[in-house]
Amino acid sequence: MKKLSKKQRLLDVKTAILHRHKEKEKDNKKNASSSNKRWVGRNDEIDVLINKGLSISLSKNRDLTINLPEEMNFSKKYDETILYIIAIRRLAATIANPYKAYRLKSVNFNRLKKISTSAALVLTAELSKWDDATRQRLRPMTDNWDADILKKFIDLGFFDLFKTPPNISSNNSPSTLPRSDLVRYIKGRCGEAKKTRELKDELIKIVGDPIDKWMFLRGGLDEAITNVSHHAYPDNGMISENNKNWYLTGSYNGSSKELKIVFYDQGIGIPKSLPASKIWERALEVLSLFPAGERKLDEVLLKAAVELDRTSTNKSDRGKGLQDMLEFIRQRREGYLSILSSRGLYKLSVSNGKELVKSEHFDDPISGTLIIWSATLQN
Amino acid sequence: MKTLNIGRDFSLDPAGRFFSDEGDNGEKFRENFLKPAIQALKPDEKLHIILDDGVESYGSSFLSEGFAGMVKYGYISSQNLLEKIVIDYSDADFEFYKNKIITYIKNSKFKEEEYKPTRSKES
């Protein structure tokens, strides 16, 4: 050991400070490049959606207006409808917004002429998320909306989302339009199963009679809500507690007598949550029945999750909830249940008691899980 | 015979599996209602359980945790539990849930897991 001279000591301190600054610069560059990557990645994603047909107007090179299409419907026009839902979800997410990053300025409803109950619910949920992200500063401009669409969204309770109420012109006044058969949407959190009673009460008002076998639908809804708390929003800190919601609505078409119940959560989806769940080992047993190349596909994972309780030889007390969801249609012996989750669709159709299962793969994923029950009432 | 009327004594909206699911879940029903009621029975006494007095429905998560959990956590054997309870309802459709309860209890393995509360019992 040798005692350092004053000169040497000063030199060491200077070197250490210089080194510290260099490290800091390196960190700053690293952070800037990762933030850069985030917005560049998001812009690229939006550009891909535009190339696929997403209609937008761009101002100041970054302010985007999304122009909704004429029709939004997941069963007839999934590929087109989902582009708009994905774009709103991606653009509503708060990230550091450098000068060149796309920014969602507005969503234009003026072209929209037709929207299914499920698409209306999903759109409402996504706009609610965007409104939350902007600290509820959105204001709907409804002057040029189609009158039927306006009525539908009024009945759905869409405008209750906003702190600033819309300016509805007298031409489009809801009082001049016939009553729509749509239930005001219900937004809930984990454990709020009793809110489903509101749906039942409202549907009975619309239909005019009790709904046969409702108890089995209620059991399915209870399980959908339980799944939201167990699987949809993992406790990894990525999703804030305020965003762990589910949405529910129902509609009845008096002429076709079709009853529709729609449930939506904005979570990670069943295929993504399955490997981390307590039923994964049993799911693997079911997946082994599929060709190896197909076992990672969302529609296959979804099918395995739904049919787990029926097909697995290992009888456990977990993994029965998705089977509960099928029970309303099975008990009524007609209708269908569709589960859309990530890139997969599982659909059970029942006609005169005969069951048909269909699976489908989507190129673009729904960001969450959408469950649709449809039944024709005989009264 | 003692009576446990789920709708009147516990909740009109029983749903969910664990305390952590919030609401009136299966774990809460088992720990705070069913287990004490079973333990308070005299030898040869039975517990009359009413399923449908105001209750709309049951999900599998509630039923399996609430009833089969008694066996899974080693509070009572499945045979003993089935001998001690009489499940009743006035709406015939509730037979579906009675059958589920019986199946879940029968399929449950005695003391398969050690019980760890997902939240305090007072929740």
C-alpha cells in the first residue's frame, strides 16, 4: 500500500466524475432509444392497420381522426371492425409522446350506419378507456351522426361516459325516434355479480315476459365475472386497478325475436392466461389430442380451455366456468354462444338440441374476451 | 334438523370462488356459514340447505369451493358430508345445481390441500 499524493488523488476524483457522467449519458441515450422504439413501434402498427383499410384523416402529420366505417359487426365484418377497435386501443394508451408520434385526436361516427350490439359494447368500452386516459376530457360531437346510430348509443348509455355532455341537435332528438331494444350498458369490477340483476330487469321490461332458463345464463355470467378476477387482468402491475373492468349489455329484436347478451373484458385473453393458470396441466392433456403444430394457436387453446372439464380425465374442481357459459344455450336447446378471445373464436351452435362446434382463427386479435349469447324467444 | 337458507342467511347473489374475488363467494360461504353449521350439528342431526329462496343461480366456482372445499381441506369426508346435508329447492331447475353439488363433493379428495385463507374471514 502506498499513500496517494494530493495530485494523484485529484486526478482519481476527476476520472471518477468523468466516468459517472459518461454512464449517465449512456443511460439517457438508452432511455431515449427505448421511448423512441415505443412510439416508432406504435406508429408502425397504426400504419399496418391503415394499409389493411383503417380509415383515418391526418393533420399536422401526427393528429389522427379515426373515421368509423359504415357497418361494424364482429360476426359479418370482423376483419374490418377489429381494425378500428385495435387502433383506438393502441392510440389511447398513454406513452411518452414525442413530436412525431401519432396522437388520437377524435373518432368520427358520421359514416356509421349500422352497428351490432357486441360491436357497440366493445366500442363503448374502448372509448371509455380512452376517456379515462385523457382524464375524462373527451366531448362527443353528434351533429352529423346517423339518427338510428345516435338513438342506439343513447339507449346504450354511451353518453353517460362523458363529463361534458353532447350537443344533440333537434333533428336528431331521441324523442323523435322509435324505442330501441337495447339495455343501457353495465360496467362492473370483480365481485360485482349482483349487477347482472339490472340486466335481467331491463330485458324483462323490453321483452315483456320472463326469460325461460335465465338462471343458466346468470350462472354463466357469474363465471365470466369470476374469470375476470382470476385470469383476465394478472397482478403484474401492468394494468391499473381502475382498468380492471367488465362491460355487459343485452338487446332484443322484436321482429326476429332474437335475444342477445354481450359480455366484454379488456384483459389479456383466455389463450394468454391459460399457461399461467392452475388448469394448465389438464389443458396440456387436452391439447395433446391436437396436432403438435396447432397447439399454440389461440383458437386451439380456447377450445381446450372450454372443453377441458368435459374431455380431461383428471377430475379437478377448477376449469368448469367456461362450461357453465354454454349451459343457457344447451338448456334452451337452440341458439349460440360465441367466445372471441385474442385471435381465437369458439362457437357452439345448438339447433333442436343438436350441437355444432366451430373454431376460427383471426389475423388481428380482439384485445380481451368477448362473450355473446344469442337465443330466439318463442313467446 | 337445522336449516341453512342460502338466499336468506347468506346472500341473494352468491358468486365467485375466493374472498379475493370479492362479493359473496364460495370461500366466505364455506368458512363463515357451512362449516360452522355442520360443526354445530348433533350426532345424527342433518342440515337442511335451501338453494333457491331468492337466489337466481350458482356458478361452478362458488359451488365447488363452497361445498367440495369442505372435503378438499379436510374438514369432513365426502361420505359424511353427503349424509349430513339435505339439499332442497322449490324451482325444479335447481335440481341441476343440487346434482352439481353432489358430484363435486363425491369427486373431491379428502385433505387434498391445506387451507390458506385468501383474505381474513371477516371480509
